[in-house]
Amino acid sequence: MWKTIKPLLILLSVGLNVAFAVAWAAHALPARTGGPPRGRGGEGIWCPLHRELGTSEEQWQEIEPRLKQFQERCQELCRHINQLRSEMIDLVAAPEPDRAAIEAKQEEILAGQRRMQRLVIEHLLAEKQLLSPHQQEQLFEMIRQRAHCSGHGPMMGRGRGRGRGMGGALRGGPRAGDCPEH
């Protein structure tokens, strides 16, 4: 029985891992337009996260170009990972699944997830250098809360955390809107 359930458990695990990475990135920097919102003419701080952090105009001038580049790279990687996941589902759904092909596809997906994690970490490290110590503290507390790492989220069995967390994304897997498009 384990041999028949194992591929499904692996697929579920991969899906949840991708959902976490993508949803975390999407919620860590919640603007979803890929640039300034329509109607604002590109002026001011269009990212809700940076407005909440109290980012100054000077900080924003350095953050915005990096954020846009980060968004583009995340979108591209998200599309690639989703394509690999689709291919994995097709392999598992085949009348006679090829376990070697499934495992190879799983490795491709895991490599994509590692690339996404590296991308997010590099972005956070670069942005951290531009924020004041207080803003850094706020940013990482928001990330902890939204990622349910504070011990108060569903992963710790204490309810749903704060409404802005990723419980829905983790339960349902990533959707197109979960990609860090901002």
C-alpha cells in the first residue's frame, strides 16, 4: 500500500512546499500589480508593505527598482515551477506511471523551489540593508506572522493566526494569483 500512496504523498508535499514558497513571497511583499497602481502615475510608494513599514521616499527610490526586478524574476520562476508541477501531475496520472520519470520531475520541482527560496532570501538581504533597524524588526515580524512561524498559526495548532496569513494558500495550494506579482 505504501508504494501506491508514496507518489501521491510526494506530490502533496511538493505542492505544499511550492505553495508555501510562493505564497510567502506574495504575502511578504503584497502589492500585486508589477508596478505602480493605475491612476497613481508611478508617484509615491505603491507597495502596501513599504507604506506600512514607513519607508521614506529616499529608501523607496532604492527599493523600487530592486522590487520590480524581484517581481519579474519571481513571476518567471513561478510559471516554470507551475509548468513542472503540471508535468508531474500528467506523469502520475498516466495509465502506467513511470516512477523514474516522476522522481526526475520531482527533482526538477525541488530545484525550482530552491531557486525561489534563494531569490527571496537574496531580495530580503538586499532590502534589509536599506531599512532602519526598526523597519527591519517590523518587516521580519510581519513575515513571521504571515508565515505562521510565530507559534500562533495553524501549523502550531492554535487556530488561523492573523487573517492575512497563508493558511488558505497552504490548504489549497498555489494559484496564479499567489505568485509574487505584486
